[in-house]
Amino acid sequence: MKRQLNTTAGTLVVEATEDGLVHARGVHYGTAKRFAAPELVSSWSGVVDATRRGPACPQLPSRLDDVTGLVVAGLDFSEDCLVLSVTAPAGAEGLPVMVWFHGGAYVSGSGESPKYDPDALVTEGRVVVVNVSYRLGIFGYLTPEQAGDESNLGLRDQITALRWVRQNISAFGGDPENVTVFGQSAGGDSVQSLLLSEDTDGLFRRAIMQSAPVGLREGREKMTAAMRHAVTEALDTNPHDAEVDQLLAVQTAAATAAGRFGLPGGMPFSPILGRAPLPTAAQVTDRIAQVAPRVELLIGYTKNDGSPFVAMNKRAAALGRLPLGGRAAISALNHQATKRVFADPAKALARTWNSSGGKAATYRFDWAPENAPLGAAHCIELPLLFGTPAAWSDAPMLADQQADPKLAVEVRRCWTGFAHRGIDALPSRSLLFGNA
């Protein structure tokens, strides 16, 4: 059933479901010209239809399709992709707000994906959930040299979305003074950037970082310069006038250039320290000391976070085919990749948070379906939080099985409890989910 809802920015037509939820989809929180900073949509005239999913940023097929299945299937693509969706209990008032930032290595994905529908989180946890989409790849994280010097555009999109939430979420029954940001993979990495940016002060009070590749954040300056140069060499037209397909092609050239820079080249597109709105690397410690006492943090990883990325590596695949010791070698590589990129940096950040006067808790996901090809892989917790069994039915990581329903309830209870009451709502400062 459709009905009208009045926000600070204007009137929306939303969907009210029989199970007591309100959905507003594809709402434009900002506008932006190509390679330019976003502008907040503060108001509109007339009534806006918010009953259909919004567009995803133009993108190439995801390298994790063989893990998660197709995340953006059925969505339109457009550079006009600064959209968000809100899911709330009907008649809600003063509920905690959870703002979700999707993953995809900053080059793929969308908050509009059915795989990220938060209906169960909202119903069970009595929260309001906002799914944010933002510019990706060359559009959001690698402005060509010929297009000017604006940077970190995707991150600035995310901050703009948080400002929209601040101004409008009370219309959906959310409390703008009680916002939790959460994200997985590049979305979790985005959360760390949001924590480090002074532009977000006062916009949220809690943060959840899921499988954030924290170990890839440093030493990216030369790589980024090489990527921008590769774009200049490959693009034979003004980037403002180029077709989308041309820009995606030179995005691939940039990623290839990043490949010679070792581990950071595994995620070549990301926010850049020292460029607005982020501090320099030398200022990060001081920024954490400022923000940690004000923002509670839940951070963690999956037991086999690194396994999909090892499986993609051609040299590792050849090693795994060896008749003697191949399987053991792959297991060791998986362990090292998880430890170096995800686990150890997450634990270190939690320790730093606590020693800086904040409150931080950690978690690990050990759960995986029986005979899952990659174990408790990167993204394995997502079907426990979002979507329906049908939405995740094409995910190879689940090995044609469904997410454990009892564990799903437990995970959603922890996440939404954290949104309600913070660290004190968790059963432990060190959580373990499943027992793979």
C-alpha cells in the first residue's frame, strides 16, 4: 500500500507493507556533476515517488560474484546514483538509526540491492535502517588528472548522506541523535574514513566495521599517482565528455597499474589520506584520540576472510593443485591473508580505541555452511544480517544452503542491541559467532 510521508526536505510516496514496515527507496540525498563535489538535496517541490529501487553507480562485474552471487542484478545504472533507501517500523518514534555502507572494493555494489534489504533487522531490533549508495571507482575515488583536483568524492557522498539523515530521519521515526554507521569490506573501510573525518563530528555516535581491509590503508601515495597517470595515458578524450564505457575501460587500466604495488594493489580504489576531508597519515593518531571517547566501536572479521582473494590469485591456484602439500599451502596462505589484512589490524585498532579513552569490542565469524568452498569467507555474515534466503540463493559461498536462522537472530540481536545501547548491550567484549 502506498502513502505519503512528509520529511523536512519534502513529501515522499512510500510503501507501507502488511507486516508493518515502511519502505522509501531510491531517495536522492545529493546531486553531483561528474568529478565534482556533491551537494545536499535540502528540499524539493512536489511529491517524489520513493517506491522503486534507485540506480547503482556504473560499474564492471564484481570479482566477488563467485562468492556472493550477483549483487546488482536488476538495478539500473546511472552516474546520478546518490540515493538512499529507508526501512522503518510503521508508527515508529525515537528509534535508533543504522546507516549501512555496502562493500565491493569501492568499484562495485549498491545499497539498493535486494541482498541488503534490512527488513529482519528493522522488525526484530526496532531500528530504522538507511542503505546508502555512493560513487564508485573512477567516478568516486580516482579523479583523472585532466578533470581537476577534487578527490575522495565517494566518501564525500557518504558524508552528504549522513547530513541528509540528520535532517530528515525523524520523519521515519528515527532519532537523529542516536545514529550508528556500519559497513562491510570497503563499506567497513568507509566507516573508518568517516571516523577519521572531522566533517562527520556529531553525525553518529556508534560504528561497526565488518571485515574492513584495514591492513591496506597505508603506503598508497605512489600507487595512486601511477593510477592517475595510467588514466591520462589511456584516455584520449576530455574525461568530462567521455562515455561511461570509456571511463570504465580506463578504470581497468588504472587497476592494472596498481597491480605492481603489491598488497595495496589488491584494493586500488579507496579514500586518500591527506586529501579533504581526511587528515594526513601523521594526524591519524591525534584524530583517533579526539573521536574515540565520543564514538563506540564494534570491529571484527571472518575466520577465512582472505580465502576468496587467495582463490583469485593465479599463482596460489597453481600451488593448490600440487599433489603433495597443495591443500596445506592454500590453507596457510588463507590464514596469512586473513591475519595480515583483516584480523591483526582490526584487533590493533580496537586496542588503540580503548587506550584512547573509547569503548571498543571485537568479533569473529567462524560459521560457514557445511562443505562451503571457502569456509567462513569474506561476506559470509551478510546473509545473516540482510536479505532473504531467496535473495542469497545464488551465492556460491553458501554452497546451496541457507544461512543458519538461529545464528542470524543472534547476530541481528547483537548489531541492533549495539545500536540501542552500545558496548554495554553486548554479551562480551570479544564475540565469537559459530564454531567452524
